[in-house]
Amino acid sequence: MPPGVKRKRRESGSDDEVVQTSDGGEMTTGYITKIKLTDFMCHHEFTWKPKEINFLIGENGSGKSSILQGMVLGLLGKSKVTSRFSKLGDFVRKDCQKSVIEISLCNEGKDAWDPKTYGNTIIVQRTIYASKANKLLLQNWKGETVFQEEKKARDELSRILHKFDIFIDNPLVILQQEVAKSLLNDLKPEKMFMFIMKATMLEEIRSWYKA
């Protein structure tokens, strides 16, 4: 287990395990423990280890939204969801050939995904190229590659995200700026209905029944 992290039982008496950091904070399964962006949008080299509650502040154009988009795309979000660019290659920093997004997920507790393979951390590394096919890797807590073939890695990550209840396209999980502006400027009942259907996942359930 990485230094500064230890297991702790909840005081409520439940059997659920959480991860306690060196500063006393707690992380549940699926919690993002680290984000690293390389040549992504306006960021050349950026590393961040989120805490339990986080506020990103800075001047306009300083890259706050870029961090959010990195999380979205790193966890299999589609480029159109960001309302920024129509293709992934456009997210590569100007005059660079590729961007690398690396996201570490806590893999502790009863909901851990294949802990014998991944250990207590699942590392997702997505490389976005400006002019060729992108690459997705899944690594264990030691940084050893578990999946590197694109389709197998994508399928595995989809299962992991579903297990961890991470729904990156849900507007209640991540509310993109353009969606928020649209809701404020156009509060038509039909639009609000579709927003609620997607946010509560009723739209997804309805599509399952239709299939």
C-alpha cells in the first residue's frame, strides 16, 4: 500500500472500509486520488491530488475548466459532452503532438474491483494524439500495465466505472458550463424534462426497455 494511506473501519459499525489519508481524510472506493495532465489544453505539466472537498479558483483562462475536461475525457467521456471541441485531437496543447491524461482511482473496500490484479489503486492513462489513433491503458498501483489493447481496456474501464457508480456524462455529476447557461437562459418545460430524465438515469432505463 502506498505510504501515507491506511485502512480504517467506519465508526458506525458497518463492514464498509474506507481509506484514511495521512491528514485524516477519508476516501471511498472510486475516489480520484490523483490527476496528472501533460500537454492537455492550456496545461503543460499539471498534477493534483484532490481532498474530500475541493474548490478550484483562478483567473479566467487559467485552466480551471481544463482540469474538469481532463477528468471527463480521462474517464471515457465523449468530446461532445464537454461542449468544447468536436474531436479529441483538438484538446492537445498547441504545438504539441499528444496529450496524456492520468487518473488514479481508489480501489479499497468491499466494492474494490479485482484487487488481486490492481491492488489498492487503479490507474487510467489515456493518450490523445493530434493526428492519429488514441490509446488507453489500465495499470495497477505499481504502474504495471494490466490492459493496453484499446477495446479490452475500454470495456474493462466501463465495467469499473459502473461498479464504482461513476457516471461521467450525468449532468448532476458534472454540469458543464454550456449546459448550465442553457438551463438558465431557456427554462422550457420540455428541456427541463429531458434534463431530469438524463440526470436521474430514467432515460437510460427507458432505452434498456426499448432495446
